[in-house]
Amino acid sequence: MSDLASSALPATVLEWSRGLASLSPSVPPCPGLRPDEWAETHRRCQEFVERWGMQAHAAGWDTLRLFGVGPTTGTVRGDFCGILMPLSVDVHEVTAEWIKLGKWTNYRHEPVKMPGMIPVWECKR
């Protein structure tokens, strides 16, 4: 990402982009992700930020709702993960109320379930 492009991004979207860029697609950053699953999730999450990041930010989506994982459990407890962890389907729509993933719709009004969740890029096993 060029300096000009990064200076036009909101801090949150820049954090998402830089956080994902800091991770290797070949090394799962936390428990619960297989190498093949992580490689696909990493690619799709980067694509999400590029295509939908500005819209997700403007709609009020935050880092943990999207990229959160358990600090020790990683993605082992799927009910304690952000909606993009893991990500194996296409994102079709982002609104202030929901994100459509594949055949599913994930709603923002559902609370973040795990106190102490961290962004996946803070795991870096």
C-alpha cells in the first residue's frame, strides 16, 4: 500500500491492513487454525479489507467483531471469534446491521462474547 493510499485510510482500516500484513499466510497465528485454513482465511481477510474495509469502518464494524480471537483459545471456540475468523466463503454485502458471508448473515447487534478477545495479529504464536 502506498503512503498516499495509506494516509487516506481511517486509522481502523489501516490497523486491519497492517495487522494482516504482519502475519505469514503459511504460519497459523493462533490455536484452532490448520495451515490450509489459515492460508485461505488470511487471503480472504486481506481481500475483505481491500474491498469492504472502508464500508465496514463507515458502518461501525470494529476490529474484534471482525478479526477477534481468544487470547489463549484462538479460534478453537468459534463462538468466541470475530465473524471473519476463520473465513472460507465470499463476503457479499456489508451494512451497519449485518455482513453476508456465503449463505449466512452475521448480525452486528450480537455482543462480542469473550472479554479479553484480541485481534488475530496480536497472537503471533
